[in-house]
Amino acid sequence: MTNLLKTTEITSSDYDSVKALVHGEVKTFLGLNFVHTEQLSTDTSDDRLCNMWQKNGMQLAMMKNPESNITVRPDKNYAWQVYMKLVLGCVRLAEEYVVQIACSES
């Protein structure tokens, strides 16, 4: 992110109609939406593996219909307890829409 903020294309309004540094962070660049996550793995050379995909290349799959239940808990001063169960998965529809990029952190 630090290296990205050093590039002229990110910080200059000549390249983008959306001001990247209004809130001090980059949300989009070249049509990509950046999502901050701590769930990235590393490869054998200690590069961080970042995933990138195009929306049309992915499909959400619901395994079952959602189950829900609302009950009262007498042991918790009759507080309401809400239970929701949802089984989801995601599959890749087209190989060319999903890539993994190795990024050096040094």
C-alpha cells in the first residue's frame, strides 16, 4: 500500500476522477476494489499471495435454505436468542477471471 501511494497515477487527480487520498487510503485503482484482509498465505519464497478475481468469474452457491430460530432464554433473564444457519460456498466459473499474485513485502 505504501508503494502504491508513492505512484503519481494514484495521487494525481489528472489520472483519476476519484480522489484516492481524501480519507488517506486507496479503495479503488484501475477498476479494482481493494479489500483489506489478514487471511493471506505465503509461498515458499515468503511472498504474500494476493487473490484477485472478476465478478463474472465467480458464482455463489447456497447448499441449503437458511434456517432460523428465535427463542427466549430463561437462564439469561429472558433475553432473546437468535439462531441462523446458512451453508454457502463459492466456485470459480472461468479460470481466466481468477488469479493469484505473489507480492514481496520487502
